[in-house]
Amino acid sequence: MNPYLVFVVGALVAGYLLELVLALAGLRSLTPDIPAEFNDILDGEEYGRSQDYIRATTRFSLLQATLILPLTLVFILAGGFNSVDILARSAGLSSIPTGLLFTGLLVFLNFCIQFPFSLYSTFVLEERFGLNKTTPRTFVLDLGKTLLLAVLLGGPLLAGVLWFFEYAGELAWLYSWLTIILFSLFMQLAAPVLILPLFNRFSPLADGKLKEAIINYAEQQNFPLKGIYTMDGSRRSSRANAFFTGLGRLRRIVLFDTLVAAMNTKETVAILAHEMGHFKKRHIRKMMLISLAQTGMMLYLLSFFLHNKGLSAAFSMQHVSTHAGLVFFAFLYAPISLLLSLFGNALSRRYEYEADRFAVSSSGLAEPLITALKKLCRRNLANLTPHPLQVLVHYSHPPVLERIRAIRAYAAVRED
Ligand SMILES: [Zn+2]
């Protein structure tokens, strides 16, 4: 048997088993008793509802994975990639457009499989627990806009990468990498002004106590404020959030309308102080540099496997091509990607503690930060007792109880 095929099938099955173990461990670590910290904010009924929600979403993603694994295996073993390649070639285009068509067909196939799950998740699951605010109209418009962006932005980028690997020789990975770096910088600049407004409405925060408090805090921190906006997050979901977006002079603070509605002034400033912590400690920049470094490494590895005959044969291909090689490499890379995400998540969790500490030391709002976190958990039906393995693999944020404990400990040390 082809060793590449053994590796790819093994990785797919192992990935599935890992998710299965995590899901079962997660279900087992749910406790029927409200954690003491949340006694003042949750009653038994609300807590029960969040437990039901976690159970329902866990079972749903398990079902999804259990259906998609055999579909993927059959598609690989029955030569599905070869059929799609033959279909793309039958259009009689030159190599780059053929590659784009091949990828487009695969994306479409994948979309057809995922679509029913996405519908069910939004309009049945999230709806049942009162989290969904998306109308069918918004849902369809979102799909259309996402498709348009994928074609307009992803298409040329993919064409560039295909072109480099086809014609630019040994340094193709380096040219592709530089192109992707420029592309991500462009996206950082374009996101707040061109892309996010396609999906949400941004309005300047109304004058009043909250705006004053935010401006005061930003001035204390010597933070050049280019705008405080609220975003109609309530258009899609009742979840609440806040973030900083943009680079340099286009930098702005965005608060979800759902957040402004749910929090008092001190709590909102405390959340903002946490986001400020990410900014001041340069977390956003560091994460982006790490991710770009990983992309460079991936492209370098890719150049060794791209035109590999054995890898192509594993997927029953009649023709060896750059475009199919890209897709097959993604299967080989999946375990490395998982490993890197473990480090990425661990680092991100450390940054969350750092940002919390910054929030406490810069604003002195330890208690409001804690109540804000608790309110967010209640709103988002968050899992208060995830299994440590789930945290290790999937969590970019520490479990809320550990965060609260750390904030209390830090605030106590500062007071001494
Ligand atoms: Zn954070």
C-alpha cells in the first residue's frame, strides 16, 4: 500500500478519535451543581439550560464528524479527486485557470456537505437556546458576500501561489510567502474600512457617561484614540464581545451593541482595559508574526511534496499537478497544524492572563472585570467546567473560573 495513503488515512482517523475522546471527556466533566463563584448570577434553571446547550452542541459536532469522516475516506479511496481534476481539465483552460477551477469545484463540494449542518446549527440549535438572531435573509446575504470575497481576494492570491510554484523554480515558497505577508498586511488595513462594514453597521458611540469614561481611560494610557464604535452584533447573535481593529491611524475600538446593553460603565471599561492590555503588550502583533513564520515554514515544506508522484498516486491521480499537490499537502500537514495550534493556544491563554493583569493594574477595576466575565459567560452559555484536555487542545482562553481566581489573586497582591 502507498505509504502516503496510509499516513493520510491514519491522520484522518486519529483526528476523529481525538475529537471523540475530547467530546466524551467534556460531557463527563459537566457538573450538575453551579460552581460557587456563579451562585450570585445564575439560578438552577439557567445553569441547567447552559448544560443542555453544551450537551446538544457537543453531540451535534460529534454527529457531524462521524458523518464526514466516512464521506472523506470514500472520496479519497474512490478517486474523487481524480474525477474532479478530469472535470476541471475538460474545460480546456491553461494550467492556472484549471487549478482555480479544480479548487473551486472542491470548495463547492465541501460547501454542499457543510451547508445542511450550518443551517441546522444556526436555525435549530442556536435558535432553541435563544442565541440566534440571524434572519434567513441575513444568512443568505452573508453567504453571498463571503463567496464574493473568497473569489475576489482568495482567487488572485491562490492564482499567484500556483503561478510561483509552477514557474518560479526553487524559491517559489519564498515568493509565495512574501506575497502572503503583503496580503495579510493589506487585510489588516482593509478589514475595518472595507470588509467589516460589508457585514455589520458601525456607528460612533453616543455621547454620555460611557464615552467619557472610555476617553478618560484611553488618555490615562496615552492611547491615541481614533474612534469608538458600536457594532450591531445583535443582527446575528445575542453573544457579546469587544475588539480593537485596524493598524496605525485607522485603529478603532469596537463594542458590540449587545455588550453595551449588558454591562454597566465600569464593566465595559474593564473589558476595554483587557483589550488595551493585548494592544500594549503587543500580543496581536506577536501572534501575527508567529502565524506568518508558521506559514513560511509550511510553504517551505510544501515545496518538497508539491510534485511528489507517490503523494499524487495515493489519491489515485492520473496527472501530477501543482493545484492538486496543494490540496494533498494540506492532508499531510494536518497533524503538524494540530501540533502548532497546541502551542498557539497555550500562548494565547498566557496572553489572556497577561491582559487581565494589565486591566487590573491600569484601571483598578478587578471586581467589575470579574462581574463582566461572569455576565459574558451567562449570556454565551459558556462551559464553566471544561475538561483539561479540551482546554489543552481547543481553548484560546483559560477557563473562566481559573481566570477569575487569577484576577482575585493578582488584585490581592497589589493591595498589600
Ligand atoms: Zn483577551
